[in-house]
Amino acid sequence: MMLDFKFFDPLETLSVVERKLPQWSQAGVLCFLTFRAHDSMPKAVVETFLQERNDWLIKLIKLGPSTAGILGDEDMG
């Protein structure tokens, strides 16, 4: 039995609800959920991630807005 899956189409109508994170939905489309229980990550891991993200963002800002959509981690080294 073959299932006919419909995936998100950025050209179709969608609704966006923002709380802590934006929630996108589109009628008849598959979706997935991600969640993390409060305090499920060690504080040191969260702090390291936040510091690395901030360092990356600072480098991105220094490179200018024209590079914002095309750089990955390997470019930010």
C-alpha cells in the first residue's frame, strides 16, 4: 500500500503562530514535533552552545548582511 504524502510547500497558504518559537502549519501537510523537557540538558552544555552561537553570530555580523543566508559553520571558522 502506497501512502500519498504531501509535504510543506512554501508557495501555498500557511499559518504562522509565534510563541517562544514560530509554529508553521499548512492544511493537509505532514508535520513533526520536536520538544525538550525543561532541564533535560546539563547547564554546562547549554552554556557552551549559547557561547558558540554568540561567537558565530558576531562573526556573521562582522562579515555583513550579504553573507547571512549562504554561510555555514565551515565558513565561519
